[in-house]
Amino acid sequence: MLCNTVRLVGPGGAIGVQGSWQVTRRGAMGSKAGRSCALSLCWVIFACLATPAAAHRLAPSLLEVTETAPGEIEIFWKTPLQRPTGTDIRPLLPEACVAQGAPEPGVEGTGATLRFRAACDGGLVGRSFAVNGLAESRTEALLRLQLRDGRKYRAVLRGGDEAFVVPERQGALSVFQQYLGLGFRHILSGFDHLLFVLGLVLLVTDRRMLIWTVTSFTGGHSVTLSLAALGFVGLSQGPVEFAIAVTILVLAVELARGGGRPSLLRRVPWAVAAGFGLLHGLGFAGALAEVGLPQEEIPMALFSFNVGIEVGQLVFVAAVLALRPAARVLAQRGPRWLTKVPAYAIGILAAFWCFDRLSGIF
């Protein structure tokens, strides 16, 4: 059951959306000896991750501030309808800004929205815009701010860093740090991308070939990410997310197939990874489009976002490689079907995402 109310908070112009919900799940799972244990484990993973929002974590809130005239701003606020219980996520305007008129509430997709105007004495430079409740909800908020002189600022607000002070100019170092962290967090919170990388690690056992394969995947998604972010390539996110799920399913099928005549994926994994990386790059571009690029430092923002993705990817690969020796020992001591559990678990999730995302297209 989802209950949502919109309210105006305080005289200082801070407007928020407050909601609460209860989610009840029912299910039962039995297990038998032998092969059914593998199936049971697959369904446990499926139940934990295979939800419409499981491929990526809870969507961030969005705060857009546009300066329309000296001392006048328009605010657009959007926050997910479903949030952790007991959290109060709402924007906080500078003390010098006072809301004008009645806010216009609405709903767009899976988010609750508010539009309103405010009057600010003394301009916006040096003023602080913040979002309350990010630490408690463990979510983020995207801030887009546009001044009358054409300057645009983008910031990612989170717990411990919930405010953005409008600067005279945004420096290259600030952009690098911001987008580096954004790319790092995005790859580590995207289960679909991580499952694909996990599949590559399981498929390619030679260390040098694995490095080459992962590097090719990085090169592929870097190309389309940059082209899409700069506006040279544009595809709807629905088909792109479906195609990404298909790449994971193809990889899972190959892992489950095992021996026999080597397929193209096993003969030249680096080439296939590069091709699939082109699709994953379009998915990364969708996340970057939500934040936007700072007009003054577009090359730096693209570069640091790519670097952040690569660093997060390498951290994940290193963690998997560190656990692989223990997994091999467990597989050698356990029944033979145990070696197939990762492939079938990845396949189940990928198949679910394929059907779920395909239904979203139509």
C-alpha cells in the first residue's frame, strides 16, 4: 500500500514531498536434496534482486533551479514516490529566498513533483541550495542550476554533502572529483552491469586475456557513452536497457553450455565484450543525462565519469578474483552441479530483466 501527501514546509520556502508506504511480500520456498539446492539458491538471488528497480538502486531526487529574472527563480522538484519508511526528503532554499504563490503538485512516472517560484534578495552567487533527508534515506539528489547569464551548474548531493554553494565559476578539479565519484558509484550500484562483468570473469580463465577482455569492454562503453553524452547518438532508454539484459543472458547461456565446440564468445571474448560494451555505454549515458554536463568543463566531466566507471569496475573484478580460489575449493569439494549455480543465477536474473524491460517498451 502506498500513501503519499504533499506539503509546504515552513515560511522560508522549503517545499517537500512526504510519504510513507508498506510493502508486504509473501512467498514460500522448499528445498530438496541434490540438484534442487542449486535451483533454490538461484531463486533466492532472484527474489532479492529481480524487481523492476533492482538493476539500479533507488532513483535519485531532482532539484532544478532556474533564474528567470534578477532575484526571481523557478524551482522544479521531483522525488521518488517510494522511499525508505520514515524519511523526509525535501529541498531547502537559501534563507534569502521566499516561496511565492501556491506550489503546483503533480506526478510524473514514478515520481512526485512540485513546481513553484521564489524571490531571492541579493542574487544567487554564494547562496546555498540543499536537500534534507539524504543521509537518512541513503539516496542522492541531482541539482541542476541555471543562472541568467547562461552559466549552468550540476551537482550530486548525498548524505554528508547535502548542500551546494553557487560559485563564481566551477573549477576543473571540482568537476573531476564530482563526476569521478558519480561514475564510481553508478557502476557499483548497477547490478546488470556488474553481472555482465562477473560473467566475463567466470568465462575467461586466462589472466592476460581477462585483462584484455575487460579493457575492450571499457573501450566499447566509453565510445558510446561519449557520443551519446555529446548528442551524436540518441536512443530511447527502454530498448537500450532491454538490449543490455540480452547481452547478460547470452553470456549466461554460454557459461551454462560449458564444453563442446568453442563459440565466438570463447574464441575472441575481447571482441564480443567490446561490441556488448557499446550497448552498455548507452545505458551509462542515460544515467549521465539525468545529471547533465557542466557547460564549462564538458571534456573533463566525460573523462572523469569514464574513469570513475573504470575504477569501480576494476575494484569489482579484483574482489571477484580474490574470492575465486575459495570458490574453486568449494566447487571441488561439493557436487558437480554446484559449478553451474552462478551461470543459472545470472541467467534467471537476465531472463527476468528481458521480459520486464520488454513489457516496459510495449
